[in-house]
Amino acid sequence: MPYKDPEMARAREVAYRAANLEKIRLRDAAHRAENREKIRLRDAAYRAANREAINERRKVWLTKPENLEKKRAWSRKWARAFPDKNNRWRVANPDKMREVGRKSRGLPKPTRPESHACECCQQPFEGKRICLDHCHISGAFRGWLCNACNLGIGKMGDSIEGLMNAVRYLERAARSAAPGTCGAPGCPGEPCGFCNRS
């Protein structure tokens, strides 16, 4: 009998499927339509019982660059097809949206909750964009900054040396400025601590 040989049985099944592709597709579609609720409940029960294994398979699948691109393409297609659902979810889940954005851009996981003010300039975040600052060499989380401070640090080379060069430049400019014109924060328009430096 041909079914006793697994290889032969497999070859026969593949040949049957190839010859009857449309017939099988219609049969499966009819079965799904008739048993939609039963299939939904069965799939939900399977996912609940095997959540960790499913997540592990998904992580392995996403490690391949071609699969990651497929997932992104599918997500974009779904978002275009269901803009209302997509927008409702985004509005209802801002924390998850930020987490998804961070992961997709390769940003580190924060080690402390978001602060209410920029950790660099101390200005409150009210109406400002909050940025997760991280070391571009080690990838470690550094803190929460406003967009202006985050861009400024980046433009200065993302290093202490770059920022110190900027500080030295401002100090030189203040020393050479006419008294009361140094532009230092709080300069009263007359000789101040910065203007009088020698």
C-alpha cells in the first residue's frame, strides 16, 4: 500500500494539492464561513494556552530581516485599510505607542519613568516633545530630555568634549563683549559677572 511509505504519501498529497488548488481553496473557505465562531474560539484557546511558545516563535521569525520587512509591510497595509481602528488604538494606548516606536528605532528600555521636566534645562514638558536620550556607543539609557536639548547635545557631537568646547566659546565671547552686552541669561544690560570676567 502506498500509505505505508510516509515519503510516498507526502508526495501523493503534494501532487493532489497542486492539481486541485482551487477546489481546496473553495472547500476551506466554505468550512471557515460555516464554522467561524467555533474556529475563533478554538484559536483563542490555543493562543491562551501557548502564549509563551507563540511569542518565542514570533521573536525567532522576526530575527530574519526579510520577515521583519514582511511584518512592517503588513502593518502598514493594515493601518491604511483600517485607519479608524488604528487611530483609536493609538489614542487609547500612548504608552504602548511610545514603546513600539522605541523598539522599532532600536532605542533602549528606560530604567526610570518619564520625568515631568527636561533633565538638562529643567523646563517642564508641557506641550513639548519628550525625547529618550541614550548613549550612541553603549546604547544605555541616559535620561529624559526636551527636543531642543536632545538636538543640541546631538549637534555638539553627543560628547562632554563637544559641550565643553561650546562652553569655552561662550565664555571667550562674553569676556570680549562690551560691558552689559554679553547676552548671559539675566544680564541686566550693564556690567555683570560674565561681562567683567577677564
